Amino acid sequence: MPTYEYRCAKCNRKFQIVMSIQEHGTRRPKCPKCSSARVNQLFSAFFAQTGKKS
């Protein structure tokens, strides 16, 4: 599942949430520190994990 990065507009805390793409489209996360719903999604690097070892 993808990891999404957010920054809280109220307390300025940066945090990550792992959720499905469908869930991301319907659910708005809250800050784990202050519980504010005023969060902005950040752009982050893409990470892919495969099942095979190199």
C-alpha cells in the first residue's frame, strides 16, 4: 500500500500514513499530535518494493 506524507497547518508536524488508493480518495487524515483536520499533502519520493531479492 502507498505511504502518503502530510504536514499539519496548525502545529506544523510532518507525518506519514499508509492507506490504500481508494481510502486516500475518500478519507481525510487528522494530525496525530493535535488532531487537526487542517493537513496538507506533501510530495514525496516514490518507493517500490518487489518480491524478488537481487
